[in-house]
Amino acid sequence: MAESSTLAQTIRDIVQRHQKLPTRLLQILREVQDRLTWLSTEAINVVAEELGISPAKVRSVAEFYSFLYTAPRGSYDILFSDNITDRMLGNRELLHYLADRLGVAINGTRADGRVSVGTTSCTGMCDQGPAALVNGYALTRLTKPRLDRIVELVNAKTPLEQWPREFFEVVSNIRRADILLGRHFADGAALRAVLKRGPEAILEEMVKSGLRGQGGAGFKSAAKWQSCRNAPGEVKYVVCNADEGEPGTFKDRVLMQDYADLVFEGMTVCGRVIGARQGFVYLRGEYRYMVDALKATLQRRREAGLLGAAILGDASFEFDIDIHLGAGAYVCGEESALIESLEGKHGVPRIRPPFPTTHGYLNKPTVVNNVETFASAAKIAVEGGNWFASRGTAESKGTKLLSLSGDCERPGIYEYPFGVTVRQVLEDCGARDAQGIQMAGPAGHMISAKLFDRRICFEDLATGGSFMVFDQRRDILDGIRNFAHFFVHESCGFCTPCRVGTSLMRDLVDKVHTGHGTRADLEEMRKLGQIMRVASHCGLGQTAPNPVLDSLDQFPESYERRLRSTAFEPAFDMNAALEQARWLTGRTDPDAYLDEEILSRAMP
Amino acid sequence: MSEEPRFTLDGRTVPFQDGQTIMAAALAAGIYIPHLCFNPEFTPHGSCRVCLVKVNGRMQASCTTPAAAGQVVQSEIDEVREIRRGLLQMLFVEGNHVCPACEKSGACQLQAVAYYVGMLAPHYTHFYPRRPVDASHPDALIDFNRCILCELCVRASREVDGKNVFAVQGRGIKAHLVVNTPSGKLGATDFSLSDKAAQVCPTGTILSKHSGYEIPIGQRLYDRKPINVVGDVAALAVSKGGRRHD
């Protein structure tokens, strides 16, 4: 009784701190879980009651996000990043090693409730993996000695604050800088420009710059801002999409960590141009380690008159920024799903039209741009559109940040003018023996060596920035399988082709990978992929079959050398299905077996 | 200006009013586009994707795509039919649909649309999910095995009945229909068979107790005429073999 009233009081305090706003539901659930390690039915009911919404609604949010738990979880929750780049660095061996040493099953919780160990989608530390999260905080460069130390810390119940700082060190690895990363930017310069020249003039510079959405979709940023500016309504919003979930991408992490002022300034300029007074940064849950620093930066900007009321002393210039933390959902990188999540709901993409520029956050006109887009916008406000447009190609102006990882000597961030060839990038990062590139992440495209002269720009190879290198030692199908499992985990489940199709595709890839596939299965993959591509509700499902469809064309031998010669193999393994019955009956006679090979092993 | 805007659908000219979707305009013109999560009485959902059509060369859900003057829409072409068939097959393997034993067989929209798009077998590997049946309510039974997540009951209960009995929880392939009570049981709600939510299911998920198989299989709604001729089971009165209460 005392325990449950404490629980209720803890939750009431948290909900109170969020002004009992249902839009804060995701943030509230995160905090409740931080205190209680998981979201019990009782906790969910109290949250629902305090917010005046149904328990089912609270649970639908709790069950949607990977980092929220509706079953008991250890006080230390350790999740290994399971991107293919982590696998290349040996994360599976480390995962098993840690689980063994802690005496906990993978994806399980130890009997004493102390610790859980599992896996999660790419945590954006591909240039410094193998990586993991402990209670949401990023761990980098894991090694067995480091894990040995972690075992001691967990067993000694040492609070995270007392763990060695170097375990949590996240370095930026900026290897090549151009106009965005290389040139000095004085805080407030873009704000002074917009005040002096006015919103129309800045918008004109944005048009001249040709800046396109740097998340990868490539929509003209000026058109977005203009549409939102023209949209009727007094209340408008600016949203920065820092939900950098595409496996292999980490450039937004570097921008938020080292260039936060530039990003905040770009958002504030946008606020002035479209007439918004409130901005949000939707930061992926994996980057929670930087929340305190970002909040401090925001506070410093308020104190310097660069944010808040009366920016630069002008009473008509008001704009503030709030940080909203995600909780493990790749689909929230899609702008309308991100808005749903920002409103405290589960992240299912909306039907479009209407678009966010007219019906966005709380149905108000909203600009959603990527981190890099806002950073570029701040520079454009100061230096002018022509300056920016002098770099790049005809249709892709300016520069692009690439996140390099995988088999190369110097992984990290590379800023190039648009139009650079894949070959050039490979040379610069020290990838001597590449057989293929996964460009723009699993949702992007697989590029084999014969396409390395293609150029990175919207006219040719569009990208949000992920660039994962596979050298000759790698089995391409290992990557494809990793991506197929990723999409099953990340599908939101709203539409049929993505919800069901991702699972069917995973099963087909697994079947081929384990040597049970036939040519008919490859044909089946193509047909299924085509349905997913054209019929899915949002970009997630439309791009989910890309790794399979691309690699079938680019790397057919990866599949073919595993195929059975028969025309058709059933989807289930008859021998595996019979195994238990054989064991129970103790039968070893020929009639109990279908397969000659197994028979010869069982009866020498 | 007096000229009503039009688009073409499989060569036929279809007039529409501003703001109408392709589906709504087609329906008004008496042209059938197969669908499951769409019901003209509710805001379009766009989740089943069965109403996909080719609009100016691009696949779009007709229930959510606004009609526009001069659009060239293709519905009954092989390319579209093949995708629809694939979507139906996905729905059949995702749940547990045992048509020959189902009380709704012959008066089931899912089954009728499957026939309409030429689906003869589920083709894909069955998932065989474990989904317990909820028989806690005195008059109604929920067989979650047949749920296709169209959310029509969710919408009907919230928007028409004002009861908010149903919800969808979980992500991805784990998404599932739930009953909105602490116990998760229908018996603990004020759900009634006369609710709109009881009349809109396009499958046999929500069933009434105490009666069954009153019309023999073979003489049911879609046994007699295909769905493109008689329309949706949810739109037809009970007296005509449908589910709608008058």
C-alpha cells in the first residue's frame, strides 16, 4: 500500500512538472520509466488518470516505442547497437560475452532484477563502435576489458554517474570540412541579418541558395518556408528533425554536439521568416547523452539575447526552443510521424495532403527541416544564397555531410560539395578494397564497384548522409539480412504491405541465407519488393525492399552461391520440425528420416 | 465555370466535387473500387491499401487521394489487380482465416474482395499467430484471429457510439486490436450488438452469440452476387443479408 502510494506520488509529480499536458505524454513516460525501470499497468493507469486520457491510449504509446518497457526490466538496461557496422566490429561476440559474464540471457533480465542485456537499432556511433546504450546513455568503443569493468560496476551497483567518463566519450571525427563545418560563424550573425534585411529578403536568399532538404528527400527548403509563411494562422511552429535514425548516419549527432548554436540559429531565422514563436528539436532517444549540454546552450542563448523574448532587443522578435526526446522509433524520422510523436502519440505517419506546412504540429502550419538544413540556412542568411549556390551541381547546391563507416581506415564526417564521386570519397577515407557501398542507409541504395564513378547529388545518388563501406572480405548477404530484420523491427504496423511485407521479406532472406532458398524464392523477393515499394503508405515501407532489390541486381552471386539446385523448397524445414518427435521417440531407423545426410550422421 | 470537373477512370468520365477523393467520386458514379478499411461513413484511413489505383502513372490509395480535373485513373488493369491480390494474400497469412468454418463465410467483405481480385490461395507462408478469443461479453464474441487492423470498429465506437471500446496497440507486426478496459475484456465494457462498432467489421472478428449459420453457406450475400454488384456487407441491411441495423 505504501509502495503504491509512493508510485502514484512519483508519477503525479512528474505529470505536474509537465503541466498535465497530453502532448508531453512521451516525455512523461520516459521520466516515469527512469524512476521505476518499467511501465507497469498500475503506472500506466496513474498516468492516464492524471492526464485525463484512456489507459489504452497511454499503453498504445508505451508499446510503440522500443525504449519504453511494459514488462520488468533491469536497473541497468544495456542495449548493443546492432547495425551491420557494429557487427563488422565484432559486436555479436561482445554481446554474448557480456551476457555470459553477467549471467543474463540475451533480451532477458537477470533474476535479481539488476540488469538486462539486449540489442537495438543503430545508435549512430558507427565510426566509434562497437557501441551500446546503458539506460539510454551512449557507450562507445566497447572491448572485452571495458565489458569486464562494466560487469564489476553493475554487480557493485555503482551509479552511472560514477562510471569512467571515457566509456561515454563521443568524438566527432570531422575528417573533411567545407563551407558548413569549416568557416567560422559568429553567434547572432544570422539573427542580425534577418532583423536588418527582413524576412522577405532572407527568403529570397534561400531561394537563390537552392538549398534542399538535407535529410535526403531533397524538397526545396525555400518552398517549404514560403508555403508555411503564406499559410493562414497566427500560431506556427518550427521543428528540427534530429531523429537521425537511418543506420550508418551520424552527421546530425556531430552538428548537435559541436554546432548546436548554428542549428538553433537556423531555426530562429526560420521562426522569424515564417512567423513562428516556438520551435522544437526532436532529438532521437539514442542521443539523450547530449540533452543537458543542449539545454545549457539554449539557456546561454537566452541570456545573450539570442533566444526567447525580445531577441537582439527587438520586442517583435520572439522565439524559443524546446527539446523533445524520442524513444526508439525509426519511423519518427518521417516528418508527419515525427509530428504525431511530438504531440505525445505513437508515431504513425499521417495521410498527406495536407502537408505539415499548412497542417502540422497541433494542426498548425509547421516547417520540419533536418538538422543540417537549419545549419545551412543560418549560413545562407549571413553569407547569401549565391555564396552557397557557388558550390555543388546544377540541381544540388552547396555541400553535403557524409557519415563514413564500415571498412575504411578513417571513418567519420566528410563534408563535400555535391557532385563528388563515390570513388573520390572512398579514396579519401582510405577504403582500398571496397566491393560495395550501402548509400543513404538501408532505405537507400546498394552500389557495387562498377558504379563507383557515380556522383553524390540529387540528380544521381541522393543521400541523407549514410555511407557504409563493405570490403571484399564481407558477405553482402549478411548486410542484407541485417537490414531486412531492421525493417521488421521498425515498421510502424499501420499499412498492410509494410507491416506484413517486411516480415515476409525477412523470412525469405533468412531462408536464402541459411541455404534453403531456390531460384523461385529470388523471384518471390522481387515480386514482394515491388508490392511494398508501390503500395506502402510512407517512405519506410516504400524503401524497405531496396536492399534486397538492389543486391539482387548488383550482387546476384551473393544469393546464387547459396541456392539449392531444386526448383522449389518448402518454407519450413522438415527435419527441424521432426527433430523433437525423433528425440522423444528415440527413433533412429531409416523411416524416421527424410534426409540421407542426417541419417548417415545419426547411424554411422 | 459551369462545367463540373472530371477525371477518367478506366476510360470512363467521372465528375467530382471539389474536395472529393477518387474513391468518393467513383462511388457516387456507381463504379466499384475494392476496399476494406474504407467505409463512406467514416474519415478515410488509408491503411489496407487495397483501393490502390494508378493515378497519372503513380500508385495511390484512392480513398485518400483527392480527385483532380483531368486525372487519368486506372483501376481494373493487371498491374493493379496483381498488387491488390498480393495485399489480400498478406492479410490472409497474417491472421488465422479459416473460411470454411467461419460464421461470416459468404457474407465477409475480406473473402468477397479476395474473390473479386482473383485470389485463389494465400500463396505466402502462414504466420499462424496465437490470438486468444474473447467470449467474456454476454452477447458478443471477438475472434482476434480474423482482425485485419482496419480500425473501423475503433472509429465507429469512438465517433458514433461515443464509447471508445477498441484501440490498436503495439508496433509493426505486433500491432493488435485491444479492448479498452483494464482487464482487456469486452465483457467489462458497455459494448452492445446494436452499436455501430458491431456492424462495421469487414471480417468475422466481431460476432453475435446465441445465433449462427441461420442462412446456409451457399445462399449468403456474396454466394449469390459478387461484391462489386451488391456492395459492402456493412452498408446493407440485415434483412438483405448485410450487417446494418435499420
